[in-house]
Amino acid sequence: MKPEALPLPWWAWRAKARRRVQAWWHQRIPALDTRTLTQRCVYILPTRAGWMLASTLVVLLIGSINYQLNLGYLLTFLLAGCAAAGMVVSHSTLRGLTVQLVPPQPLFAGALATLDVRLINARRTPRYAIGVALLDNDAWSWADVPAGGQSTVQISFQPPRRGLHPVPLIRAETRFPLGTFRVWTVWRPASQILVYPQPEALPPPLPPGEPRAGTGVAGNARSTGEFDGVRAYQRGDPMKLIVWKKFAKSGELVSRDTQHMQRQELWLDFARAGSLDVEARLSRLTAWVLAADAQDLDYGLRVPGIEIAPAHGAAHRLRCLEVLATC
């Protein structure tokens, strides 16, 4: 028999209820990449320094009443007026600000995702000491926004794995000018970030080419060796056949082997990526895609359920990497 579950202590129930309320509240926040902060989404509470100031004012007020100190009244209400004015200024520093997320760029697994957040100020006075950070992170980026201008801050996080991930919740905060009040907002961007598989550090050479349909089996030298689709430069080769990328990297002048490329196709096949687990195979295919693109080769991609015809270029590379990230 299974042992009976022990009842949770009151503080565990409290933390659980708090997480549920936070999750419910976060789901109610509209997902927008550009949002203007209004008083409905800007919150304000005293800081520790603010509570300390309030306690000091209460003590000063009681002492002034007991001893009938006119200067005590003056000091108490002067400090209280400054705190009230600071509350208004602090709230207006964030209210009316427009936050905008620059669309994040794809990245490889294991790298830090950097988010660019624009702070746009439409009013005629500057805004000072505005901090931006992820909701569950205290790595703040601070900026002053000029009057009628904008500032850009960067925050970063590490996605847990490959795939398409939503951008985490972001918070903006200020304690300007006195530090007695904390004014903040929580923002949920609508963008998603694409994470490619991490390329294998030391991948094997590209797989051999496969014969094109109707051409028969190619020569032994090409059917068993690495597929590169290039040969040594020969005098009279057209300029368009020279692989300039390889020349820029290694200084070796080579040309595309058009006769060989007409007979064979380079396929990067999930089934031929070795006896590895799924993630290791995807990492190897990612490294092969990058290697084939660096050599400006025509290559195709086969993963379970998806086949991309051979092609080359930046658009083809991005399409193959996207399939590897989301398959």
C-alpha cells in the first residue's frame, strides 16, 4: 500500500496559491510587441525606504503634537509633501512610455538570446532611471529616455532547448526620483524565438553524393569519397564557376565540378547521420548544413516526414535550419 500523503504546511499552500494567482494574472496580460503603458497597467507601492520614511513622519508628527512644536509640524508636512510629489513624479515617469520589442534573431542552442527593447518617449520632458529585466531575473538594464526620443536596452536569457520558444515576460521599473516608491509594469511580448540545434563540434565529412535519377551509378572515386562538388581550377574556367567563398577562406582556387554535380546530388539524410540519438543526429545535420552552405553546394535535407529538394543560398540554409529546429 502506498503511504498516505502528508498534508502540506500552511506556507507551502500559500506559495502554491501565490503561483496560481501569478499564472492567472500573467495570462490576462495581452501579448503585444509594442505597448503603451497606461495607468491601468502601471503599479506603485512604497519601497523599504518609503515605509521607513512613513514611520519617521509618524514619529515626527506625534512628537510635534505632544510638545506643540511648530517647526516640527513644518518639517513633518514638508517631508510628507516631498514624498507625495515624488510619488506623482515616479508614477508619471513610467506612465505614457511606449515599450517595443525588436524581433529577435534565431540562434543556436547553448547561446544567449539577446533581446533589444526600445523605450519610446513621446512627451516633451525626459524620463530618468528606467530599468528593464526579465520577470524572473534581476539582471537589470537601465536607461534614460530623452524628451521626444528613444533609448534601447538589451536583456538576455538562455533558451532551454531547440525549438520555437515564446519570449519570457519582461518587467520595467523605476524608483525615480526619491527611491521611496517602486513603480513597475509587466509586459508579455507576442514574438517567439527560434532556436536551432547546436552544431556538432567535430562532425564527419559530408556524406557521399547520391546518383540522380536516370543517370546510373557514378564512378567509384566519387561514390565512396566526400561530396564536395568542386575540383581544382583549370585555365579557361568561367568566372561564375569559381568558388570564391573557399578562395577567401583557404586561398585555394577551385571551380564547381558541373559534370559531377549533374550526375550526383548531395542529400543530408537523418537516417544516414549515424547510430546516434535524435538530438545528436540533428546536431550533425546542422553541422553538415553549415558546411555545405560554406562551400556553396547544392544540398537537400531529409528528416522523418519532411524532404527539402536540393538547392543553395541563404534562404535554403535558413529553411533547412528551421526544419531541424522544429522537427
